Amino acid sequence: MLDFPPWKIAFVLLISFIGMLAALPNLLSDEQVAALPGFLPSSKLTLGLDLQGGSHMLLEVDSDAVVAEQMVNLEAQIRDALRAQRILASIEPQGRSIHVRVRDETQRADALSVIRDQAVPVGDGQGFGGVLSRNIEVETEDNGLITATLTEAAIRSRISGAVEQSLEIVRRRVDEMGTREPTIQRQGADRILVQVPGLQDSQQLRSLLETTAKLTFHMVNAQGDPNRPPPGFMSLPSQDTGEILVLERRARLTGENLVDASVGFDESSRPVVNFRFDSTGGRRFADITRENVNRRFAIVLDDVIISAPNIQEPILGGAGRIFGNFTVEGANNLAILLRAGALPAPLTIMEERTVGPDLGKDSIEAGEIAGLLGLSFVVLFIFVTYGWFGLAANVALMVNIALILGALSTLGATLTLPGIAGIVLTIGMAVDANVLVFERIKEEAIAGRGPMRAVEAGYQQALSTILDANITTFIAAFLLFQFGSGPVRGFAVTLGIGIITSVFTALLLTRLFLVIWLRRRRPQRLPI
């Protein structure tokens, strides 16, 4: 146990040096960090919402809107399938069912077969990936009515997919704001937690997250009656003029094909939003404008017509402009929303709060006081109890703290109040291993062993106890990280890293200090 070849000494010192170097930026100002050479670490600890203030929101995906859109798509799918087979029928949605009545009784069997062909397998919507059933159940009644009903599996699968899609879109929207280390994660079946440290303007965050940003393109029916739109059409208001227009219900093109959106200015220096489609969207856009010259083409955002220009000639470049009564900030926010993509369903803010920077500062000061008090008492106790051995343990403890901070900075972890609690707990655990070793060494020295033999026997006998205690604690930290969320995971991260660094400093660094001291001083008895 006391054999320290040169390579092992170099390894221990190198790890300690790298850890302290990685922790160094946390002691410097941003200007000093920016001036560091490029080969040196420059990552600093990111403070969580409870330490630097910011915005906290809990969002809920509108499940009813998800199901309603699913019903619209199913109705259109059945209508198109029957029309393709030249089957005339009246189609009426009711709740989660589509009622179909065939006008020609001789085509009823064909219609039933066509509708059943629209059923597709779906998963359970709970992350297990198994195929449990199809998306619709088709039944027929004696009076000739055919009913297609969405299954529960289909609804669960669609809602789960909508939440996952919303999670990714919310993440992209928040990232577009340029914020640092936001926390965005799923909570429960249909909720999303958003925490943005350092952002005090919660209104901007609210406007970005509440807007669905569903961009669609529809042809205008100039002859339709806005008060009684024909089947397959709908009436929507115009944002600029308040005019009610009749549009095709099915979109000819959607924002899913957008690859870029940016703020620009028209000839009168008014803000506009420039957009560009991908190759597929560009071809479709060109076909639509080529086939509908001299017709109005409505650009719809969240069921409001932003613009409905007249197509004067085919647009072949795959790019266009959205005109409206925009401010520069409004046009920029719309561009952010379009770049991030449309939410599959509206989000409702269930909980909202803003943590001020003063409260975060108080939390940091309280954490610093707790950490310094704990560290001071531990250092004093170890030195008084174990003398020069305690001094070696205290130096290793300081290196241990630097290793924790360096690891957290390198990993880009976010430090929260529970994280500080994990570091404080780690300080005590780091000393615990040294106490076990030193007490074993005492027992061996009292039993009459020489200094070298006593130290070697102390480490050998304490090794299994130290490993058992730290491995079980590390398993607990892993489970907390795996199944916990938010602050619990922050605590688990600091605890897990602290366990690793504590074992390293107790079994290697402190032992290295003792070995160097024993080899140089050759004491006749141990000062412990």
C-alpha cells in the first residue's frame, strides 16, 4: 500500500493539478477569463435559478386541441379516400367519432372497406414502443351508418408525441433568445418545466412560449360566404383589415418546410419577415403559385390571416415575405418562432414565477456561510485530533473541493442550492474516509507496529470499509439522478462527483503526502 512508483506519483499530481486548473476560472472575473490563453480551461460554474434569479414556468400541453386536430385530419383522410373511389357520402364528426352515411347503398361495403384501410398500428404512447392496437375502430350499424372512432391508444400516442415535439420546440425557442443553460424537461404526462436563469423579463418568455406559431398557407375562395362556408372550407379574420375570408380548410403548405426566417424591410422601410422553404417546400410553393395565378393566397398564423396577397406570377425561388403591421421587435419574435417551428398544440401556463437577483444573492451568501462554517469546523477538528496527519488530510480536502468545482465547470453542470448542500455533505464524507484510516493506524501503532508498518496496515484494513460505504452512497446518488428531477438531480450530480473525488484524495493524495513524509523523516513514532 505504501509503494508509490514515479508514474503513480505523476498521475496523482497531474489529476490534482488539472482539477485545480479547471476550477481556477471560477475565481476570476469574466474579463480575466476572456484574457486567458486558449489552451487553458475557461468554463465557469453556471448558477441555477435559485442562485442568480430568473424565470420559472410550468406549461401544460392542450390535450383537447391535440385530439381535435387528430379528428380534423381523420375526417379529411376519410373524405379523400372515399372521393378517390368515387363513393358519395355525408361525413359528420361527433366527439371522437366520424359518422359516415353512404348515399348509394350498393357502395356501402366498398365504403366500409375503404375506411378500414385507413387504420394504422400505433404504440401505447407510454414509451414502451409496443404495438397494442390500431388508431381507429370501425363499426357499422343496421341503419347503414358507419362509425370510425379514435382508440385510446391512438390518443395517448398522439398526446405523448405532441409533448415530446413541444419539448424540443420550446428548447429551440428558448435557445434562440441567447440564454445560458436553461432547464427544460418533461414533467408528468403532459407538462413541461422551463427555468431560465438570469432572465428577469418573463413577459418575453411568456409571449414566445404561449404562441403556437402554426404557419399555414391556404387558397382563398373569393365566392364563398363567410357566414356559411361550404364543406371543406373555413372562415378566418384578417389581422390587418379585419376582413373575414373563406379559405380551404386543408393547408396547401405548412411551416414544417421552412428552413429560415429573418427580419427585413420593404421599400417603405417597414419591418417584414423573410422566409425560405427547403427544396420540397420550394417545389410545392412554385407549383401552387404556378397553378393559381390571379388568385389570393392566404398566409395564416395561429388561425389569423397575416396576409392574403394576390398571386401575380409564379414564385419559383422557394422564398417569400410576410407583410403586416409589425414592429421590429414583433417581426423579430415572429422570425424566432418560425425558425424554431410550430407547436403541435397550444401551451397553457399553469405556474409562473420570477426569482429576483437579490433573493438569489441571499441564497449564495447563505450557501457560502454554511460551506465555510462546515469546512472550518472540519479542518479544525481534524488538525486538533490528528496533528500533522490531519494537516495532510486538510490539504487533500482543499484539493478535493477544487476537483469538485473543476469537474462541475468542465461538465457544464448547473449549481443550485441542493447542489451546494451536496458539496457541504461531501466535505464531511471526504474527512470520514481519512478518519477511518487514521483510527486504524492508531490501533496498529498502539499494538506495537512501527510507523511504516502501522500506516500500511491502516490503509489495508480501512480500504474495504471505505469502498463499501462510498459505493453504496454512489448507487444512491445514481438512483436519485436517474429517477429524480430538477433540484434532486442537481444534488445527485454534486454528491456523485464528490464521492469520486473523495475516494481519490483519501486513498491516493493523502496517502502520497504521508508516504513522502515517512520516507524523508523516518520517524521512530507516529505523531497521531
